[in-house]
Amino acid sequence: MRQPPREREVTVRSADGSPIHAEVYGEEGRPAIVLAHGWTCSLRFWAAQLADLAVDHRVIAYDQRGHGRTPAPSGSAGYSTDTLADDLEAVLAATLGPGERAVVAGHSMGGMTIMAAAPRPVFREHAAAVLLCNTASSRLDFHTRIVPMRAGRLRTALTRRIFAAPLPLGPVTPLSKRLLRYGTMGAGAAPERVAECARIVQACPSPVRIGWAHVLGALDLEAETRELTVPTAVMSGGEDRLTPPGQGRSLAAALPDRVSLTVLTGVGHMAPVEAPEAVTAAIRELSATYLATGAEGATA
């Protein structure tokens, strides 16, 4: 996976004073893109997109609470979809100028972050268009197909136990990579991409993973999703077990302004790493359409 040169680091203060680590790539004055990563990942998850998009965009990526270089919440109150929305709003306010608009892309929990922030005034000021990738708005523990059995109360209970298991995910070994591939990636994922995902995911501390697992298990953002009124593209993986394509279709149907629904054949939950060209192309298309000078909602 390509590693882009780091342009500059920014420490953002969220609504409760918590520090959020962000990085900005590319030159000032270029169309802006903001990237929100998923559960157990970090901004390094977007390495392929950062390397490609920073050539002609200004790209902002940040570490969610407890991930990467952002400290973990100090208590259980720090784990909530409201907190996720607070943090995204803080990043937008700190890195974009007044009235400046951006394409905001979120993967998995990053997509949920966007949905949680949809009714917020800062989000509405700055979001020109959205990409929701491998994500869902509700009932994650019911629909997830990590446990290979028919949907029902037993599968849901077992899924919750797996999500919140206290055992560490690391170190990176052949066995842990096989388990990661089964749970989060398509069968045809390239070995080097499986290894890269394993290094990122297994760096997430177990208490952080468990804290956010409880939030995801109780997820209900259907009302907020109906307030996501900016043009929104949805992308799912055809082999995604965590947020199966059916959830992507339901999400797309609920959006007020859906511009596209794409299901990537053979791809699992980690589309930005498994199919980086497709994800980058979707972000570029949104930028070209909604951030070009003179386009509706764009900044001149």
C-alpha cells in the first residue's frame, strides 16, 4: 500500500475538549475531501486514497477516538454516536474555512459517523456530497453474517459476544490473517492487502474495540439518515459479512438524495483497501460533480 508524504498534523479539540488527531494532505485552495475511517482502523486505512487524491485535492483524514493517535475516551460516556458526530464536526470546523465545502467519505463506523452528524449545523455547512462505504444505519448485530448460521436471536447473541470479546486481536500471524480475511475481506483479497489490514486492525487496543462494539451493537441512526440531505453515494462489498449488501440497499433506499448504489463483486468489508481504485474513483466523481467551480453547493 502506498504511503503518501504527510503534509501537516492538526490537533483538533472536540466539543468535550478531547484531542482528535488529524492530518492534512495536498495544497491549500484545492477541492477538499474529508475521510472518516471505521471501527478498529485508523487514518492509515486510507493510504491508497490519500496518495492518489492528494495530487490534486486537499485531503483531511483523522483518527477516531481510541484509534491511531487519538486518545481513548476517558469513560463510557465517550463511546456514543453523538461523540462521533461531535468529533467530525470539530474536524470540519478546524480544517475548512467558513462556508468551504468538501466531499465527506466514511467507511464502516466512519459512515455511521456521517449519518450521526447529518442533522448538525457544522456538517450541513461544510458537506457538499457524501460517500458511505461498507456501512449501515441500524441493527448491525442482527444483520452481520460473521457467524455462519441463520439470522435470529442466537446468531445475534453470538455476534455480540464475538464483537465484545476481551481477547486481543494481535499479533499478526498466519492464523490471525486467515481469521481477518474470513471476517472482513473477500476470498480473493490480495495477501499484501490482508496483511496491511491486519497490521492496522490488530493495533487497536481491546478496550477501545469493545467500547465501540457496544455502540455498534445498539446502533439506530435511521432518523438521522433521513436528514442526510446532501447528494450521497453508497458502496457495498458483495462479500461483506459485517455490513452485507442488503444493508447497503436499505440504506440507499432511505436516503433523501441518493446519487448511486454500487455493489463491488468479490469485495468484502474493507473496500478502500481491497478495491482502492473503485473507492477513489467514486470520491473523485463526487468531487468533480459537486465541488467544481459553479456546481450547485460548491465554493467558488
